[in-house]
Amino acid sequence: MASSPTLRRRRLSRLLREAREQRGYTAKWVANEAKLRSGRPRGWSESKLTRLEVGDWKRLRTDDVNMLLDIYDIDAPEERAAYAALAKEANQKGWWASFGDALGSGQFVGLEAEASVIRTFESMTVPGLLQTEDYARAVIRGNGLVGDEADIDRRVQARMFRKQVFMRSDAPSYWAVIDEAALLRMTPELSGQLEHLLEVGSRPNVGIQVLPLSKGPHAAMTGQFVIMDFPLPDHPVVYLEVMSEEIYLEKPEEIRRYQHIYDYVQAEALSPDESRELIRNRLTSL
């Protein structure tokens, strides 16, 4: 499995936060202790420690990690070596860095690249990993928030590159529940997109279900979301996008809530076979 610096970053941040909490230290106390030990009063602050603990940093200094390990009395050589390895991997750049802001912060695709299970609900369009190039271009152009054709091309290329996740030797289990409204929204590229859904939906690790309009109001009407599971020791993450803002949920109660919502819409949706039939009928009607 290719290393995802995004996942390593989140793991390292979580381990540092847990190490502090297990010892009963406040972030303020640790920041002050780091100031005293480092002799750099301006080099440490409570806000800096908070950023380290939530993964909100561009590059992590090895000295900062070692300082925290010293404060937490983590002395075992093998344990310190594990932290150092995580820090090194977390500082690397993923393939998405070459696309600049075409993939937002890159955090989502970094997690997507190493997920073992991906479950998504989409209400407006076909999910990005299932889009054809022509359909993706129409969707990206239609959102009105992009620049010139070169910018659109770059975003389309980046979206197509994401599909490499399915080429992994340990490709994730991918399950999508798509609101029927997304299949009714007309674009010149819709027929090719529907044909692609029929093809990709036949893969053993991909499941596609359509939530019919006849079901009326449902639990996921607030919008689309993605639940990503990872091999241990990493925890699940829920991804939301609200007005182009990326939101990540990791608290157990938040994860359970969205798992419950997903289970609900999945139960309300047509079965995979029934969904294939609906997609075929929609394709025939075009």
C-alpha cells in the first residue's frame, strides 16, 4: 500500500494528543513547559500545540516532536523511533500536491488514497470516483467557481487521477448510494456516464444503489457525505463539503451518527440489481 502522508499526519497528531491527555497535562501547561525547556519563548504557544494535535501544519520539525516526547517521558528507543518515522512520512508530499488547489487542501484525497472502506451518499451528482471524464468536465464547468479552460482541465485531470485508488492491490470496498435526482439532471454526457455506472457497478468491490424519489424525505437530506474506514490503528473519518468548505468529523458519536444515517438511506435505496435496472431504463429513455 502506498504511504499516505495525510493519514500519517493525522495518526501522529492523534498520538501526540492522546499522550498529553493520558498524563493529565493541559495544552497550556505543555506549551509553557516547552518554552522553558527549549529556551525559545516565542517558539511555543498553546495555539501551536493545538495545531500540532489536529494536524494543521505544513511541515513538522523533528525538534518539536522530540521536545514533546521528552515532556511526556517517552524514552523507549523503539517508541521514539516510531514517532520519528511517522513524522518523516507525514512531511512527505502526496501525488496530489502537483495539482495545487485543484483538489482543495488535498486532505480528502490523502485519506481516500488509503481507506479500506469508502461509503458515500450523493444527492446532486454522480460521486467523483465514479465519474467519466466528460461528465466530470460538465460538473466542474457548471459549478461556476472555476477559472479558465486550463483550470478546468487541471481539475478534471486531478479527479481522474483519483481513480488510481481502485488500482491498488488492496483496493477499497466502495459503496455509493446515489439520489435518483442526480440521474435525472440532464447533461449532454449523461448517457456515457450511465453506461459507466453499469460497468463499474459490476466490479466485486463496488456497490451502487439508487435512492428513488418515490421514497420522499429521508435522513440524508442535509447533503452528501463520505465515511472512510482505515486499517487499524487508524480511526474512521466522516467528510462533508459545505459551500466548498471541507469538514472532517472524527469523534465516536459523530461517526456513529453518520453511520446510522448511511444505514438508513442504504436500507431505503433500491438493491444493487434494482438500481442497475433503473439505470438501464434511464439510459434507454435518453
